[in-house]
Amino acid sequence: DISSYWYAIGTTSGGTDVLNWTYNWFDTTMTESGLNLTAGTIYYVSVKAQNGAGLFSNPLSSNGAILQTPTNPPTAAFTVPNTYVCSTELLTFTNNSTDATSYNWSVPGATPSTSNDVNPTFSFPSTGSYTVTLNVTGPGGTDSEVQTINVEVTNPPTASFTESANTVDVSFANVTFTNTSTNANGYYWDFGDATTSTDQNPWHTYTQLGTYTVMQISINVLRYNVMLQLFLLL
């Protein structure tokens, strides 16, 4: 009767001070990266199962593993999963470095422009090319990785429209919708009577008396925005 698995990481058996209980779907293995761990500390992984009624099994914990100080020379590496962001969105860098204990990021033009986080987040003011430098240090030495990334920044869409009439006669129930959305390049309309459209400025004919809620979803490559509006058919 298992519907999902959960896991946590802590410095004590059953502890969650490093990572709180995390949903793992049906997967029976887990990988967690980017944790701020301390060499010489024992860490425990705990797991529990959940059934369809929302009940949990008793947690079980590992015997614990000591995090050892690396001795090999460190290797700096990172990836940027997505460089298309909204103006209000932060971009997270994924640190793939090995055998390092400290990290120093430099991204001129971003906010903030520097960070010592393992997996830092930055915001970018505008579309353009940015140089990212990661310097890593470990007991075995230092290393650096430099990448130039192309970031495309867009403003989030705003859904908006007007209609030719909000009360119409059923004998000639044609309604034209004028799209006034901004920062959008795709549209989805639901006219409230089980019919839809993806036109930019659609028109629609109603056949039954009633009150209808018209929904417009405005979309760009990153975000969507929804507008709802009521009108009467008499």
C-alpha cells in the first residue's frame, strides 16, 4: 500500500537538521547535492514510506557515515540549467565541483556579484552575456572554472482583454474579444461553455442563455498569467 517514499538527513539518527523530510515519489534511491556539510561529522540518512491514506511508517535511519576531508586536488565545475529567466526570477547555478571545501563565485553585472554559497542564486538586470568565475579551494589545492553564459531576461506576461459587449441577445450572440495582454506570445481562451480558442483576438457565438466566465491565459516562454471575466447572455 505504499504511495510514496520520503527521506531526510541529519547529524543524529532520525535527525532532519541538514535536510528536512523530502518527497521522493516512488523512487527507492535518492541523490542529494549542494549540502553544506562539515568534515569529521557523522551524517545519517532516514527514510519512511507513506500510504494512500496519508499514514507514515516508522522512520528507519542508516548507521551514519563520517564525512572525510578530501585530499585530492579540487576540480571546479558548474552548470546553469536554464538561462531564460523573468525579470523577477533568480537563476540558480549547480555546483559540480569535486574535492573542494570552499567556493568563491564572481559574476560581474549580476546581483549579488559575488557569493560563497555552494549553489548560489543570482538575478540579472537585462539580456546579455555574463562571465561567471568559480574559484574552489580544498586541502589538495585550488582550481578555477570560467564560463560565459548568455542570459535572456523577459518581463512576466500580464493577461488582459476587453469584450465587444458583456450583455448580448441570444438571437445574435456574437462576442468579439480584444486582447490587451502584454509580454505574451501565446494565448488560451476558455469561453465558459466548453469551447476554447488559441487565437490572439477571437470571437465567439453563444447558443444558450446564461452567465459565462471567460478565462484568458497569456503565455510567454517562461510564465503565464490568467484573467477571468463574467458576462450575461439574455
